[in-house]
Amino acid sequence: MEAGITRRLRRIFRQDGRTVIIPMEHGTSVGPIPGLEKIAQTVDNLSKGSPDALLVHAGIAKTVRTDKMGLILHLSGATKLAGDPNWKIQVSTVRDAIRLGADAVSVQINIGSQHEQEMLHSFSKIREECDDYGIPVLGMMYPRGPGTSSEHAYEPVLHAARLGYELGSDIVQTNYTGGVESFRRIVKSVKVPVVITGGPKARSEREVLKTVSDSIKAGAAGISIGRNVFQQQHPALMTRALVSIVHGNKTPSQALKVVGGSRERNPPGA
């Protein structure tokens, strides 16, 4: 692995080989949802929970402080109003990432979309440019679209994760299958770090913490969880709880004490 990629990955992963990433790129696809209206304030707040990296689009990267965490620039985008919201096109460049001081870029590919081939082609060009500059690539690999029956089933998630590895991702992000043994098989098929995405807003903190704990047991290298962090009443506490599991090997029950319980929550402002 090139020295530049290795050095930048060390700013995203701790010495234990794990990472807690907070993605906050949702404003492009669905607008300023609860938790993202005052994004700079939210980022300052959750940074107190010591996440390892923040994942955002270029405009946000220009206006928030990321002194205490790594920065991943998301290069893919599409709005929910598009004819095919699953068709993610390139909206920023590798040079943008370099200018903004990013430690990595992320690219989304929705496997099963009618425009899967275009996304694969775009990814290959981005990955080649990243190799030239020593920039790590996080591949967001999701089974999503008319060609997919389930976004969390073992076979489609396995295919998506393996595809990210085959294409040259330095980190593969994908859905959790819901089972430790099935996800362990996926992790074993991918020879780069695998992180799970958080998905929709969960019913309770306990549900999120249990999923994170199980994924770590399965061999995941970490998490990339957004709405279940920044839409919490106390994002810093939720971040700290996730960090305690990923880096401290705490149980869900132990981590739950950090956020003060397992009560149901609505997003701030909902």
C-alpha cells in the first residue's frame, strides 16, 4: 500500500484497527433534516464524543471544524426528487478533497440500480485518480434498486461488499445483515476494513448499540452511523457510547449507561 494512503488511513483508524465515522451527507439527498439544520453546531457537539472521522460533502467541509477528527469527503450525490434517486453521480472531485485537506473520499454505488454500470465506471475513474494522489477510497456498497429483493439479506450484501473490495476500495461500507455469523462470512470475504452503515432512525438507543456490538463481534472494523447519532437528543453522548463499544469493547448494556437509558426517541424538532 502506498505511504500516502497508509498515513491517511491512520487518521481515520485508531491503533486497534477500528473506526467510528459519523456521516452527515444526508442534506444533499433529503435536505436539512432534523439534526442537520445547524450542522456546524451539531458537529461541534458530537466531536465531544471523540469520533474518529466525519463524512460530509464539499460545502459542509468548508464550513465546519474537524480539528479533532479525520475528514472524509463524499463525492456522490442525488436528491430524493430525481427520477432515479439510487443513481448517484459524481458531484465533487479528488482535487476538491485534496484542497479541503480530506483524509479520504467516499463514493456510493447502489448495486441493482438501473444505472449501476455508470456508477461502476465513475468509481473506477475516481479510484485511479486516488491511487495517483495517495488518497484512500471508502466504497459505500449497498444492494439497492429494482434488481435487489432485500437490502440486508446475506447474498446481496455479500455481493455488494465483495464488489467494493474487487474494485479497489480501501474501506468497504455496507449494510449489516442482522446476524453475527452471516456478517462474519462477509467480513472474511473482504480483505480490507468493513464498516457498517447505520440506516434509518432506530426505535431506541439499545437497538443501535446492540447492532454495533454484534457487528464488531462479527469482525467489522467499525461503523459509519449518522441519523442514529446526530438525530439523538445528545449526539455527543451517543457518539461516546458507540466509541465505548467499538474501541473499548463495552457491552450494549454498559454503553447504554452513557446515554442514560433505552427510551424511545423522536428526532429533535420532529
